[in-house]
Amino acid sequence: MKIVLDTNVLMSAIFFAGPPHEILGAWRDGRIDLLVSTDILNEYQRVAEELAEKFPLVDVSGILDLVAVSAE
């Protein structure tokens, strides 16, 4: 199955447990394919930078790099 993750779903998956986190796990395990575009990646980055100001102990750069390299 191929999916596009809404920015809010991706950020929720990174910051919290629950269904969004399970979606990332399904992608990690190869059960789904994540589709992204340059615009989507830019939005992920913009929102991540905003959240980094509020949650400085959470580093989302690793997952964003992984999405940029591994998603379709």
C-alpha cells in the first residue's frame, strides 16, 4: 500500500505513541510505502523547525533525513 502522510500525522508519530506512530512502524517494517514530493518534504521541515523551538530535546532531523532518502 502506498500512502502520503499528512504533516500533522508524521509529527504526531515522531512525538507521541499511538496510531500515527504505528504507521511509521509499518513503513519501517516495509508493510507500506511512503510517498513524498519536494513540497511535502519542505512542509515537514518547516513544521519540524517550529516544533524544535517548543521541544528542543526532540531531534526530528534523523527521521526527516530517512524520509527524504527512503520514501518514494
